[in-house]
Amino acid sequence: MKKQSAQKELSDYKYALDQAAIVAITDQKGRITYVNDNFCKISGYSEAELIEQDHRIINSGHHSKEFIRELWTTIANGKVWKGEIKNKAKNGSYYWVDTTIIPFLNTEGKPTQYLSIRFDLTERKQTEQAVRERKRFLRNITDNVPAMIAYWTTDFKCLFANNAYRTWFDKTIEEMDGVYLSDLLTEEEVKELKPWMDAVLKGEAQSFERVLERPGKPKIISHTQYVPDVADGKVVGFYSLVFDMTDLKMALQESVTKTQEIANILGRITDGFAAFDHNLCYVYVNNRLEQIVGKTAAELIGKNVWEVFPDAVGSATYKAIQEAHTKHTDIVMEDYFAPLNLWQENRIYPSESGLVLFVRDISKRKTEEHRLKLMESVITNTKDAVLVTNVAESPGKLPITVYVNEAFCAMTGFTEAEVMGKPPSFLHGPKTDKAEVNRIVEFMMRKKPCASTLLHYKKDGQTYWADFSISPLKDSEGKHTHWIAIQRDVTKRKQEELRETFLSEISKIFSAEESLNTILANVLQKLVSFGEFKFAEIWMVASDKTKISLAAKFATTDIALKFYREADSINSFELGSGLPGTVWMESQPVFWSDIDKRTDFLRSENARRANLKSAYGIPISHQGITLGVLLIGSDENLNPDKIYHSLFVSVGPQLGNEIYRKQVELELDQIFRFAPDIIVTAGLDGNFKKLNPAALKAFEYSEEELLMTPYMSFVHPDDYTNVSNYLNEIRTVNKTVFFDNRFICKSGKVKWLSWTVTPASEEGIIFCVAKDITEQKLNSEQFKEISWIQSHLVRAPLARILAITSLIKEGDVKSEEFEQMIDYLEKSANELDGVISKINTISYEGSKAGNSTEE
């Protein structure tokens, strides 16, 4: 019930959000998976046109690639992004939205989908554009205002100054004639003007504003223009025109203030407003009219109304405007304009300068009128159940049923006569969520619409889940007179939700680092509490398929004491014996009632003491093979209703898969712990994640020391580059690699390891298995050195010995040469003896090094 309440609360939040905002959900690739009505309304697309489409379907092309890249980078990293976006509607128009994008993260912190919440900013953006245009207009007005005028040479010597200029500086004509600019201005003022004076001397006209101050004179706001005097293509001086803009600035500010006040008034009215001149050309429109007709003020101002809307010529609105304009009479009328799908109420008033028009969008009212005409037909013929009540006469009293349609009677089994005059609470029963009912009552007391999902009861006592909405009905004067409730049978959907919830809980339990027996006990506890059962057991088939034995059990405290007091001696069944053996044999769910009386239920006496009436057996299977049996007991002698049947059908294979997976996981863990080879799990981030005991023994470090130190720290410096290259290959190619390298142990010993490294399914994780090949490596190096000695150092003395012995055998040696040959022979023999000693030394030290490494 708590979960249902939480789900209901989430549903209410979603409803509120859908009413207030423009909402869309996309997957991690940007494909749209959900849009609300507001999204469809502002974009012009239907829900069917948007679902499964890339979100770029509404891309306006306004924003830069960098803007879009920053947005995606932010949300892909699991962070919330906020900003303003310009989108394009289906009809080609543009709209601005204040956007917040929220990533939904999985347990690994990776986004699985994105929730986008938007609010329409189009009107504000249009207002900002209008303000910018007004500012440019005011600047254009100030370009040619009369000013203080002077002429300056290229060395800033004054040749002319008008009276306004001389008055400002308190100079006579004679004093101004030939005076230098630096004599009139302070050093700071000259420095301020220098950029503009440098530019005008290059032949570039300058225009700027600045505040002028002189002792004893009021401060003025000036607009200055520097105009170059060019003769024969050369700048010979420039004109300085300084306009006193103070009064104009103040007047403009006052004008802007008043204009803004009028605009604010017209902007706040809910009707569209337009002013026309005598030629029926637009001279002003407010924001609301722009929204109603779908055109901006820039598209309307200065244009004739019938040029903008030629389809309206000849319509009732056309005739009314023409009549009011020519006859100078006020007219109020209603009309429908098909191109805009707009029902409008027009109030037309002639004025001295032309015509003013107030337009009210009455499309909703007309639609409501039409809807009310269809209501009776819809309610009568809909397949959804409809119930109408009056409004409670006073607090504490319940509303009374005044109408139900045929679909309601078919869904609940009640006749119209049986429910008329009764409060709707006749649909409630023992398992109906009382807290949710109270929440609905609170909404009704505040005369607010609400929606909910409740467990209802039919006339025959059967339960069903109903989605329903309750809305107030008002009369033409706006008075609340009735409530209407529309409900739909969602039992099938709730079955699926309950099934998914329970199976998800089972998966979480099996993910825990617990023994299989503990996990099975926890699963049974969850099952008993979930279905309000009294006990549950899991029986597992023996490996030799000769019997099925009790593996886990759980019962409520009172039941456990009575049912298991003497039944503990029954811990196994043969095939076809008892309920577990029967389910094992038939490999399908089996329901037994009256278990306290059945002789084939071998624990019937214990069931009688515990007041247990029925039991349900479900095969636990994996890939079609029955691994065991789930047994559930109840104190009711009723067949499980349809709400739990689909759960029972699914829980067997789910349990089988999870048990099989856990068994394999435990077996793999045994291999990991007792394998003689080095087995480690590492990350491409450079750190060990898990090491088996063989690795700890070989490396001579504790697991904590190895986990806290980057594994490249243990690689021999001569092998560092080679190992790095192999790791980069795994990152880029994602394949298994094989390589050898030297590992520096804690004692300082160096071991040769032969690695097999395979990337795991989890991103950034690698599985590594290594063999210690130190002895093979050492023997190989020793063999290479001995071979070189034999091929290079042994041959030379041996060749001399053979040559001398050959000469002696031939008998051609003179007596004086014989002693010399004997000396050569002795030297060669000694040299050969030294080479043999060196070979023996190498063999001995190699053997010693190998023994040292193994130790």
C-alpha cells in the first residue's frame, strides 16, 4: 500500500507538472520518448509525430555548435543544464523557452534518459526586441539637433566658434579666434577626446555623447559630432558640433515612461488590441493580438488589414469593420476565421484617427459549448465507466450518486437502481487504500479535480484496479453543482506493475554479498510479506535427481511455532511424493486446497494446528529444467486470484535464473580464491580493483597496499613503455592482448610474468591472468650467453690445438720448432680451460638466481 501511495504521489506531481510546463523526455541518444500536451501545442506537432524522433526535429538553427556541445556535455556528465533556447515549430514559426534539462542516472551514475522542463519565453523575447528597436529610433532622432559649432585645424587651433560655443566657455570672438583646444580643456578632457580626434583627422566622421561640465554652469548631456574637412583628398581640419541633449533626454525619458505606461495597460488586458488609421492600416498592436493572429508587430504595422488577411475579405468580420468605418458606428459581433482556427469576439469602435479593434479569443468557450453538446452522447456511449454525484450539502456528508452509465454497470456488476442515491464508497472494501481515499476527500473539500488509482470491489466481491479522475462540474454561472468520476479498469496493468516490482526486488536480494541460503530466506520473507501469505519454502532437486530437499523456509512467527514444531523431520521428498514432489514431476504450478485434511499432504496435521488451508507449488526452472519448487501457504481456502497468478507464473523462472547465476558466481569465486595462477581485476584508470590470494603471495604486498598504488608503479622501468602500449591497444581496439613484463616485488625481487589481459563488459575494467615465467626467462638468457661463448671463444684455442697436433703427426716438425709448438699447445689448452671455467660459473650463478627468485 505504501508503494502504491508513493506511486500515486508521483502521478500527482507529474500531473501538476504537465499542467504548468512544457515537458519532454528523451533517451540518452536524444530520441523523444514522451511529450505532454503543452509540448505538442507549442511545437505544432502531434504526439505521434514526435515519439521516437530525434529532438533536433524542433532545432531552429539559431544556436551555435559550441552552445549545443556545451549543453550535451553538461547533461551527459549527469549535471542539470539551464538556459534559454530558440526552437522551431512545425509551421516554421519560432518560439523561445526557458529550459531545464535533468538527467536520470542509473546506479553507475550514467544518464539513461533526460527530462526537459520548459516555460514559454516568446512574449518576453518579443518585448525585448521591441525595446531595442525603440532605442535605435530615439538615437536616430538625436542625430541633427542644433548644437555648439566650432572649426578646428589639424593642430587643434580654433578658426571659428558660434555663440553657443563661446558662451559655454565664457569667451569673446577675439578670445576664441586662434585659441588652442588644450587651452580650453583640462588634460583629462583632452585625453578623453583624443581617440575621436585621431579618427576624424584620418577622414573618419565621429559621433559620440558625453557629459559637459563648467564651473558655474549647469551640467549638460551633449551629443558631439566631428566632421572632417577634406580638400584635395587631404584632411585640413574638422567641424565640431556639440548638441545640448539635456532637455530632449529628459523629455524622451518622460515620453518613454508614458508610452510604457500605456503599453503596460494594453499589454495587461486579456483581449487583443489594434489601432488603424483611416486607410485601415495598422498603427499599433499589443502583445495579445500578436499571439492571437500569430504575427509580430513588425509584420503588421503600416500594412492594410485586408492585405495581411486576404482570406477574411467578405467575412462577417470584414463587413462589420467596413460598416463601423464608413458609418462611424460601434459594432460587437462574433465570427470564426478558419485559417487561424479562431473563434473571435470583435468590438469595433471608430475614432478620430481611424478605428480601434478589441479581439477576444473565444475558441475555448465555443469548444466548450460544442463539448457540452457532445457530452451526453459521449457519456452514454463511452466504454469507460462514468459516475456523477451531487455536491455534498454540508461538511461531513457524502455526495450521492445521481447517474451512472452502462459501462459502469458492466464493470462493477451493479445495476443503476442499486447505486442511485448511494455514496460512491460502495465500491470500497477491506483492501482499499484508506489514506488515498482521505486524500481524494481533501481535494473534493477544496473543490479541486484529482486523479487516483484504487482497488475497487465489484458486486460479487471480486477486486479490480481502477484508474479514475474526479472533476467538478459547474453551471453557466460558474457554480459548482456536481462531481463527475471517469474510471477505467487497469487490473492488467497493475498486475504487470506488481510483477515487475517484485521481480526487481528479487534481483536486488540476489545481488547482495550473502550465502545462497541466506539469500533464499530473504526472498521467501519478501514473498510472504508481498502477498500476505503465511509461509513459504524453497525445495531444491538433488544433483543425482533422486530427491528434492528443503533449502530455505520462512513463516510468520505464530505460524512458524505451530507448523514447524514437528514438521522439521520432513526435509525431502521423492519424485511425485507430497506437493513438492508432485510439482517436480509435473513441472507446472499445482494448487492444493484443504491441506489440513489431505492425506497426500504429509504435513496435514501441522497445517491443521497452524490453521493453514491451502498451498501453491511453483516449479523453479532454468532453461526449461526444473531446479526446485517454491511452496506458498495461506490460511484461506481460495484459489489465488488473478492479481497473483501472473506473479506466480513469472517468479519460478526468475528464481531459477537467479539461483543458477548465484551458483555459477560462487563456483567462479572458488576458482578465483584457490587458483594457482595470478588473477586480478584492474581498471584502465591505472588501479587494481581485486586480487586473488596467489597474486598477493607472488607480489609480496597486502591487498590494501596494492589497491592504493597504481599498478604501473610495480612495472620494471625497461618494460614501462611496452606495457603502456598494450594498455592503449585495449582502450582503442577492445581485444584480448598477450605480453610479458617484469614485476618489482615488495622485497625488491624482479619476477617475469606472462599476462593474458581481456577487456570486461563493464567499461574501463580489464580481467588479467598471469603465470610466473621467471625461471624460464633466466634459463633462456643463460643459454644464449653460453652459446655465444662456445661459438666465439672455444673455437680459437681449439683450432690452434688441432693444427699443432696435425703437424706433429705428419713428422715434418724440426727439433727447434717442437718446443715452440709445445708452448703454443700449452697456452691454447690453458685458454680453453679458462673458457670452460667461465661457462661453469655462468651456469652456477644462473641456477643460484633462479632459486633466489623462487624464494
